[in-house]
Amino acid sequence: MKAVSTEQRRELGALAALKDGDIDTSEISELEDWSRATVGRFYRPIKEPVTIRLDADVLAWLRSQGKGYQTRINGMLREAMLQRRTRCRHV
């Protein structure tokens, strides 16, 4: 990643100082449906190490599918979270 120049810092400061209402967004189309968005394409959530106790058979099943079992666990939990969020909004 390139270092930010003095000019760029000045421009970013000026933009940050603007109130939301002063920003012209008329040329930006509003995106209402995020269901096809790719998580992590431009932003990667911060990972936090945790200790979790899983049933041995569940862990064996996850590991039997090859490398990346922790990533799969995270994906399963994210999917459950998103489904619950969607359900809660429609209630």
C-alpha cells in the first residue's frame, strides 16, 4: 500500500469535515439488495482468537473434510448469524 501524500491527507481531511447532508450523492445509485455481496472481497473482518469446546465427533467430521476446518466453522456460524438476522427483521 502506498503512503498517503500531504495533498491526499489534506483532501481526506476536507472530506471528513463535510456534513453528510453536504455530500452530493445524486450520481450514486442506492444498493438495497446486499444478498449477492461477497463477504471479505474488499474488507476482511478482524479475527479474534477464542477457545471453544466442541463435541469430538463434530470436530472429527470438520477435520475429515481437509484443511480449513476453522474457516468452515466460521462460515457456518456466519451463515447462522445472517439467517437469524434476516428472520428477526421479518418478524
